[in-house]
Amino acid sequence: MLAAHGIEATLPTAEAAAAINRKPQTLRRWACLENGPIRPIRINGRLAWRVSDLKVLTNRG
């Protein structure tokens, strides 16, 4: 969808957390402390998680 236009697909924190079976606060902690297995990007000041990173993390990529 978006990737076809050169924009990488992302999910907001709550949806990304559900996709990898973690709590949203865990992902926020990873972002804040910069110590998690994946790093978010910021879109208009909000965290967004790359779908490709989430797939790799869950071994579905």
C-alpha cells in the first residue's frame, strides 16, 4: 500500500505492541531508553514502528 509510494508501512505503538505480544509501555521504554531490539521513527512527534522491523522481531519477515 504505502510502500508502493516509497513510504514505509508503520504502526502506532498500541498496534505494534499487540502485533508482537508486548505491552505498549514496553515499546515506549525501548524508545525512551534506546535499548530495545527495534527502534521507532517519529511522525509528527508520535512514535511509529516499522512493520518490517516488527516482522523480523517475530520471525515472520
